[in-house]
Amino acid sequence: MHKVNVKSILSAKNGMNLYRGCTHGCIYCDSRSKCYGMDHDFEDIEVKANAPELLELALKRRRSRCMIGTGSMCDPYMPIEQELGLTRKCLELIERYGYGVSLITKSDLILRDLDLLKRIHEKTKCVVQMTLTTCDEDLCRIIEPHVCTTRRRGEVLEILRDAGIPTIVWMCPILPFINDTEENILGIVDHAARAKSYGIIAFDIGVTLRDGDRQYFYQQLDAHFPGLKKKYMDTYGKAYEVGSPRRKELMKLFKDACRNSGLNTDISQLFSYIHEFEDKREGEQLSLMDFMGG
């Protein structure tokens, strides 16, 4: 871990990453790719120590409120968050200033902040996006070794459901020759259906591999799936989009299962829902202190 002070925290689309790097150890992680210009070891987490101060300044300056997103490049609930609490500090600011929030995670540590998520959702909107890739618990411990397994993530989704927090599932990546099976696809859909998630985001049945990410992924294949690296290299070469040979039939299975379970799979609709800000206090008489974060 090393701390830095950064010049800004919110992107043009109101996203933020409070950390750089990750310790979950997922074998397929795109954030390892060299194109992102990370100049330190991936597991040596860069902590944006002044993120809360920068976020508060940004929220104060905005003329209109919106959804604030986090988790697109690194999980906001890595184990280090338990010690540092940057995500919680930022959620407190989001709640204080009346903004909405959208979080992407694989971790049950998000339940630590359930009180804040509920308060945010009472005022505006809070959406939790949970990544599910494999329903085989033993396989999950191999491909996502340092984070809670899918079974626990399913429990988290149900706890969020009972708390009134809307959720969306990310079903990606699905790794060719590893978890691209009917049983796995239907298992993920079942988790989302039992949690009454708003929908499931799945761009394809496959994975993307870039320079940096690909090399780490192949190292892990050698360690855990002997002989599979050669199959990948023979089948895909250095392709960026690595689709399952069963992608068409599995995507049809996925869409049919979601339709039968009442789960939305329309990507544009799901992202519109994630980014659309709602003010549940509209029509109420808001005091000056509300706008000033009091």
C-alpha cells in the first residue's frame, strides 16, 4: 500500500476510483492491462488519500445533483477499505449533499455500509451492482481467490433486497472452457432472480484479454488448468475479444432464462437506470441547510 494525493477525483461522467490496483486476485482482471499506465505493482494498492476532500469540493461546486459511481476499475470494498474507510467517508459525503450512488463490487464488506446505503436511497437512489461469474464454489476460489464466493454474494444480494436497495448483476466474464456451461449460466440467473435484481448485464459469453492482463491470465491457467493456455493460444491467438465457442447457444439460454424470471437484459435500459438520478424529496420544502449539506 502507498498513499498519494491526486488533483481530482470525479471523472467527466461522475465516476471515481478511490484506489488503484486490487488484492482480490481475480485471474482475468482487465485492470491489469498495460493500457491503463499503472506504474506500480498491481497488488501494491495506490490509496488516493485526499479523495474525500476532493469529492466534497466537487459536490459543493456542482449546480445539479447526479449519480456518483465507483467500482469500475477497482473494487471499493477491497480488504484495505476495512482499515482506511475511504469508501465510507465518500458515501457519507454523498448522503450529506443529497447525491445518488452506484457501486460495483464482489465483496460482502459492502454490508458494513448498509445504513448509509439505505439513507441515500431514502433521499435519492442507491444501486448496488454485484459481479457473479461462477456458481461452482471451488472454481470460484480459484478464479477469484481473495474475495467472498458467489454463494455469499447471492446472500448479500438478498440482504440488499430485504433492505430495499435495488441491485443489478454483472455476469462477466464467462471464461471459455472453464465456466461457459448451462449449469453456470442458469445458476447465476437463479441468484439474481431470488434476489429480485433489476436485471443482469452480460455483453457476451466470453472474456477480453489485453497486453498485461493476458500474460497474468495465462500464468494462472498454467498454475490451475494445465494445458489450457495452449488451447487458448491455438484458438484465439492474441485476440482482444475471446468468445466462448458456445456463445450463441449460451446467450440464448441466458436471455430465455432471464425473460422467464422477469430480469431485464437490455444493456441500454440497465445503464440508463444506473445513471438516472432521482430526487425523492422533490416537492418537499428543502431548507438552505439541505443544499449546504447540513
